[in-house]
Amino acid sequence: GHPSPILVRSDGTMDFFNERGPIIGFGSEAPFGQSSIQLQAGDRVFLYTDGLLESRNPAGDYFGKPGLYDVLKDHRNEPLQAMVDAVYAKIKEFLQQAVPDDDISLLGVEYGGGI
């Protein structure tokens, strides 16, 4: 399935969106789910492709959600770009010289407060 976005709160806690909709690009007529959350200044939302979680190292191990959660947690006090860079560096280190089976994309957005 496709991965759920991750919310890293400014206080360091993490929340996970469980809204699921159809996979984009497969002609599904199913409606997209909808939900809303209250963001505080400094909260960050991370969107990513399943290729990130499903990356396998030469031993055949998957990077997986725990790998992603650990990097985000370890770098939560750094600037947003540093968090994204840390995930990229961790994936490169994990893959060693292996070529990813799928595309790997990560988008981080920080809420600055206000409207």
C-alpha cells in the first residue's frame, strides 16, 4: 500500500495519518479520504513514497518505518532541511552500493504559525 504521512510535533512527539485513498495514476474512481488536524507553529509533516520504506540493503533487509521514524526522531531539533538531508544520508548508508528498486521521494513541510 501507499504510506501514510508522518507528523512530527514541535514538542518531539510523532503522529501518523491513517487516511487512505486510491493510488494515484491507476484509474480508480474511489473517493479520497479526508481528515483535518490542528497544527502548532513548528510542527512538521513528512510525505514520502513507498520506495523509501521498501529500500533493501544487500542483505535483503528493508529500511522500513522504524528506520524512518528513528531518523526523524533523532534529528527533530534540527532545521527542516537537515532532517530531510539526514533521511537521505541514512538511506544511502543503508543501501550501501545497492540500487533502489523504486523511486525514493521525501517532502518535509514546516508550519510557521498564523493563518
